[in-house]
Amino acid sequence: MFQCKKVYYYAFNEILSHTPFAKISMESFLVDLFDLEDDTELANYQLPSDLTTNAQIYDELFSLIYGRYYHKAAFKIVKLPFQENPTADEVEAKEKEWGYKFVSLLNMTYDYYMTLLLAYRENKANLMADIEAISSNMIKYNDTPQNANTEGVYEGDDYISNFTKTEGRSSSPLTTKINRLKEIQDSYKNVMRDWVNQFEKLFMEEQDYEN
């Protein structure tokens, strides 16, 4: 016998509804999601080892994830029509189940993307330094050697009648630095954007929360 079912969709922003967005960091989000006392208990969830040391980048990542997917459904609960609405325990269990997927995806992707992002940040100063080109030319002219020569070989510095040496140095102009800075920043943003895109698989298209 066919039975209709009721599907309850829960958007990403509903998971975060109990915490002001301005106070949300990657760590605080995970602490709230797993209902922990504090961030020291996060070690039990096998999170990236640099979650604290590189917190600024992780917080930037989480902010972009929230901005991109806040309206999308993170999970759903299916109930038969005659059953009661999902209980708080059922919702909490589904939130944690989704959280495990989030942590798993973060672990699978952080090494690749974090390595690239840190490379751009740590080498930004070097990349913005002046690019100097140094040229050096030496001209040796052998005309009529004045030194005695018993071997009949007129080669080597002892037989040079005229010597000219020139050196030049040039550095990159300001416009080149600005273009280089834009290229660095664009590359950084592209890496971060690609990382945010990886999390799309955790979300469903926007749905009515109750069908």
C-alpha cells in the first residue's frame, strides 16, 4: 500500500540560527554543531591540525561558505503523514550527521587548498619586491702588445691594450607592481572560490521546508 510521506527540509542558516553570525568562526560553528563545552573537545573530531594556527583563513572559508549556501537545504527528515513533526532529538541527530560530512570534506580538501593559500600569503612580499635586471658587458681590445712575448701567443689579459666595462641596473615600475599585486590577489581568490565550490555537494537545492 502506497503511503504519502512528508519531507521536512532544514536550511543551512537554520543550523546557525542560535548563534549571531558576527560571532561565528569555523571553530565556534563546529563547537555549536556538535554541542561541545568548548573548542578543546574538537580534537576528538579529527579536524585539520592547523585549525587554530590558520584560523583566519578557515574563518574566511566559513564566511564564504555561509554566504554561498545559507539558503540551501543541508539535510531533510522524512516522516509519514500521520506521524508527528520531527522532534528536537531527530533534528539534532541529523545536524550532527551533516556535520560529520562537513568535517570529512574539510579534511579531504584542506591540505591541497591550504598549501596554495599559504604560499600566496607567505610569498606575497617576495612577489611584490622589485624585479631587477642587471647587465654587465666587458670589451677587451688587443692591438699591438707592448709586453715582451717569446712564445708568439698574443692572448690573455697581459696583452690587452684597451679594456672597457659597462654595467646597468633596472627595476620594475609601479604599474608593474600593481598588476602583479592584482594577479596575486586574483589567484588567491580563485583558489578560495574553488575550495568553497567543493562544499556544494553537501547541500540540496532550495526547497520548501515542508511538503
